[in-house]
Amino acid sequence: MNLAELNKVALAMTAPGKGILAADESTGTIKKRFDAINVECTEDNRRDYREMLFRAAEGMRHISGVILYDETIWQKAKDGTPLVEIIKKAGSIPGIKVDEGTKPLPNCPGELITAGLDKLPDRLPKYYEQGARFAKWRAVIDIGAGIPSYAAISTNAHALARYAALCQAAQIVPIVEPEVLMDGDHDIDRCYEVTEFVLKETFQQLYYQKVALEGMVLKPNMAISGKKSAKKASVEEVAEKTVKMLKACVPGAVPGIAFLSGGQSDEEATAHLDAMNKIGNLPWSLTFSYGRALQHAPQKAWSGKSENVAAAQRVFAHRAAMNGLASRGQWKQDLEKKAA
Ligand code: 5MM
């Protein structure tokens, strides 16, 4: 393992002013997104949609890396150019989602474990050869009555650490994503309490597996109220509590933290990131690794029509630019109004 090289990639992925585009929806998830805009979920449509994003030069100026799904990393654009080459030409780093989704966790009703470790040592060198310099693995922790259990937290943290160690051995930077879902009716303090526990356990397991923190990126959820919570925390409260929680759990050796959006509205995800960076004086850089909060608007603008490509690319560029500003703590709400 060349740790200096891993560290260089991790720093580039989380460089201020830029963030990561999570375009790694599995076929089932992208089908849901396409259903919402009445687009048929064919291989060609998935290719055309993603090619449109990767060729959006203005938007890609703010994108340090792109997380791809297995299908996409091998795909070629309409003119025969590999999609990974388009990403690299745009000055961005290609990455790959390597987990194989979730399965029910035995003895833990309603809880999940992420699968995909078995063949990982054989798959990673192939992804490296194809141009991937980082990978992603997402663990899912739900909050509800009697959950999460310690069994679910520790099993998922262990899998995340095993994955991260395998990535580094293959000279690939692991994005470690322990996602505490915001689907429930819990308040921000319950989210804080669960996420703190999950992060502590994750870093303990990373330590046991001898993962070099300098060569990884953390992709956490924010401390935030559940979507069905009766009391919605303000932007300031989310920022203050998330920063407090991360400072208590994430060693300064980690080069950068790139948040998931988790179902927040596009503008909320930007405002929260911005407010955290405005607090300042942080030991790591804080940026975005958004899927929905970056793609929702361009998907709607595109709606599967080639005549909408330029408009969709403009919408994508706007969201990427807003989040780029937020990663520096320089976003202002006025900028959203001006674009509208
Ligand atoms: C883009 O969505 C990713 C893939 O999800 P599935 O494997 O379930 O299809 C997802 O892992 C995503 O990278 C993260 O959850 C962050 O995305 P959001 O939309 O929460 O920012």
C-alpha cells in the first residue's frame, strides 16, 4: 500500500470548493428515479442520462469525484468514449460502489447487513485497472422502536472496516459510509445519539482492521430530525450538533468528510453544509457526496428528452456550484433566488 498516494487521492476528493457526485444508483434505485420522470429504465437511457451529467463541463468543475455503479464503469458513451475517460477529462476522479446491497440480518428483525465482501479482493484490482481510484460501501442503520441493536451496529461496522482494509491493500481509497436513516419520527437528539454510537463503533473497527485513516474518506449522515419528526431542527441546530458529534468521533487524521444527503431537500442539504463550514476551525474538510440532492433537479429538467439536455446540464451546474460554495462556507440563499 502506498499511503502517500492514497492520502493525495483522499485530499483531492474532499478539496474545498468541490465535492463528490454519487451516481451509483443500483438498477432498482435508478428505475425508481426514472419512474418519477416517466423514463423507461433501459441500459441506453441509464447511459444517456449519466453521460449527460459527466459531459456537463460547468457542473463538473465542482465535482472532485464520481461514484459509479458497476454497469456504468464499463459503459461507453454514444460516440464510443469510455464514460470513465469523460470523467477524467473533466478533471474528476472515477470511483466505484463495491457493496452488493443489503440483506436481512439474522436475529435482528427489521435490520440489515451490507453484502459483498466475499469476492471483493478479486474485484478491486479490475476496478483499479478500469480507472477507479476510490470505492464506496454503504451500511444502513435504521432508527425505530427497539432498533438499532448493538448486533446490527457492530456487524455493519465490522464489514465497513473489512471493506476499507481490502480497498487500501488494492491501492483504492475507501469511502466509509455508515448511514443512519432519517426516515423515522425521531428527533435530532435521537439521531445524534445513534450516529455517535455508530461512528464510535466504526472507528473502533477501522482501528482493529489497521485501516490507515489518512487514506480514507468518511461519508456520514448529518445529525438531523427524522422526516416524520414533530419537531424539525433549524439549519443552525443541525450544523452545530453535527459538527459537535463529528468532533467527538472522527480523528483529525481523516483528511475529509463528505456527507450524504439522505432525503433532505436540495436546498436544505446545501444550507446545512454551508452552515457547518461557516462555523470553521475544523480538523478535516467538510464537503458533499450527494446523490439525490445533486440529481433531483437535473433529472426533472431532463425527463428523458434529448432537447432538454442543455437545460438539465445548466440545472446540474447550478446545484454543483451551490454545493461547491457551501463546502467553503460561502453560499448565500440569494444565489438560489437569482438562479430561479
Ligand atoms: C446514489 O444512491 C446510492 C446508491 O443507492 P442504492 O445502492 O440503494 O441504489 C446511495 O448509496 C448514495 O450514494 C448515498 O446514500 C448518498 O445518496 P443521497 O441521495 O442520500 O445523497
